[in-house]
Amino acid sequence: MIEALWTFLVGQVDNAVFSGGLALGLLGTAAAAASRLPALFRHLLDTQLTCSVMIDGRSELFDRVEAWLADHRYARRCRRLAASLREQEDGERVLLLSPGEGTHVFRHGRVLLWLKREAERGQGSTIVGLRQRKERIYLRALTRDLSYLQDLLRDIDRRYGDRNPNRLSVHVPSEHGQWMRVAHVAKRPITSLTLKDGLADDLLGDAKTFLGDQVRYATHGVPWRRGYLLHGPPGTGKTSLVRALAGALDLDLSVVSLASEQIDDLSLASILAEAPRCSILLFEDVDAVFRGRERSDAAPRLTFSGLLNALDGVIAQEGRILCMTTNHPELLDPALIRPGRIDRRFELGFVGVAQVVRMVEAHFPDHPDLPRRIAAIVGGHHLSPAAIQGALFTAGSDPDRLTDELRALVASQ
């Protein structure tokens, strides 16, 4: 059969129509093959000759890679730049100019790198309502050795990832349930808070003991988690105390707003399980979400049982400090604040005369007669630390203005 086919083809060589069609077919095949060469080369480049990594803009590593790019010699000759601010250890903010959106090709050491930076035009939002800019950096190296990129990123993290000892990061979950850093705030000294004598030391000491007790918890088979309930009237410093506690323990803050239409039982469990390590988890104003076991309109998709399971279910994170704040502890269901979920309760109340005098002495050290005048004005009235602090900053350096402000506060009671 093959011999017959060959004889037929030889016989058609002199056939102009057949020869032309055969030539066109061969040319078409060659053209099609040629058109596929760039794609084949791209596939070979992607799978055999290079390795790549994607850095998400919501991760802290993104900021460190951006700082590395700004220091790279390529940034000095690049003409398409992105501007950002980086805070130094002394609190000073410096301008960084790094390669901007699009593709960049440069050499780092002996390896050729492709950098692609892109940002989504649509901006999402976080669960606490903050706006979120989605950006990514793709880094490709002309080497098959994946350890090259691993070593490069470790070096970048080591050189540009040092924590500022005077500041802490605030994290919130995005609308897709992924954690992102939204702020880098100054630590507040715990001694700057106006609290009942011994309260701050008691809380800080308990938290330090917990963080050093991992082995004891494991030995007794107890989940390594600690919960605190801070309660008191508005303006008594509940959130400020959590921030000061995080600073004193050298931890960050991870804030979850339970009053969100985007949170349901499954997403809350996932969010808490993936909360950033080395951070305090904060739920503010839990009484506004659940009164007893009845949920408010602010959290239409979250159930009370879902909240309990997220706090101490099978996938609940260990090594975690949880702080809840509330103005009305009597409205909380006992199951939410039982031991194991909430281990200690701290009441933050109004300030007394002695506490007001200490605040005034700290702001007006050169006016020894002022505290006596202030004590006579305040008397037995109940004032919040936030109200006193506001009066002090409104008065500035004018003691007479302070007495006027405090008289107005007392009269408004």
C-alpha cells in the first residue's frame, strides 16, 4: 500500500494544481510553526530557564521589597517610579522612589531579573471599612535555582524588616478575609494612662506570665490562649489600654469588627485562625453586636454559636491574647465571658480627685498651687480620663483656661 501511495505522489509531481497545493500546505505549516516559536520560547523560559515569585501588597514583605528596590542602583536610572514613605526608627519619615508599574529588567549581582509591578484599578475595602489598594510585585530570575530567590527574599527581610521599637503595626482583615496592615502607630507608654492604682501592672504581669507559660499549658493539655474583658463607661481608656499593653509586650494589634455584614460564622473562624502571629486580637464594643445571645442588625450573618466556635473551636489559634471591650458587661451572655474564653476582667472607671491631681501635676509641673485649685473644682464629681485629657490639651499652658474647662465639665454633669 505504501508503494502504491508513493507511486501516486511521484505521478502528481508534474501536476501543477497538486504541486501548488502541496507547496501552499508546506508554507502554511511552516508559517504556523514559526508563529508558535515565541509561545514555545516563552513556555521554555517560564518552565525550564527561570523561576519566579509573587509578593502580595497586603503582606509586610511587600514593604520590604519596595524598600530594597528603592535602594537598588537600578532605581537611580529608572524613569518610571512609584513614591512611598518609610518610617525610620527615630520616627522620621523618608521618601522612597522605587520602580513603578509595568515591567523592568535589571541585573542583580550576576543574575538577570524581570520585575513586573501591577495595581488593580478597582479598590476594595476591609471589613472595618478602610479602603484597600491591591498591588503585586512579580519577580523572575534567569536561573533554574529556586534557592536564589529564597535567599534573596530572606536577605531583604533581614535588612529591611527590622521592627521599629517605638511603633506597632495595626492589622485588619480585608473583605476577602485576608489580613493586611493598615497602620503603623506609635507605642503608648502604659504609665501614661490614668487608671486605678495597680490595674495596669496587674494586666501587664498576667499577660507576661501567659506568654512565658507555653510549656505548662502543653503539659496539662490546656489550650494556650488568654482572654481579657475590659469594661467601663465610654472614655475610660479601654482601647488605649489594649494599645499600651501591645506596646509593652512588643506585639502588634489585630482588630476585628464583629459588626460587619461581610462576617459570617465560617469567615470569622478562618480570620481568627489566620490572625497575624505576635499580635493582640481586639474585639471592640461586643455588647453592640450581641446582647445576650440576640444579635443586632449590625451583624446579620454572624450567629452567637459561630462566635463561640471561632474563639475556641478546633481550628482556633494558640499563643493568642484576646481583648474584648464593652460599656455594658451586664448585657453579655455568660457563655461568651466564661473562663477559657475570658480569663480576667478589668473594670476601668471614672477618675477620682487623686488621679485628676496626678494628671494636672504631669502637665503643669511649674504650678504647685494648681492641683489644690483643681481638687476643689472636681470634688466628688465623676469625670472620664478622656474628658480630663481633652481639657488639659485645650488649656495648653494656661492654668486659668484649665480651671474654666473643668468647671464647664463639672457643670455639664
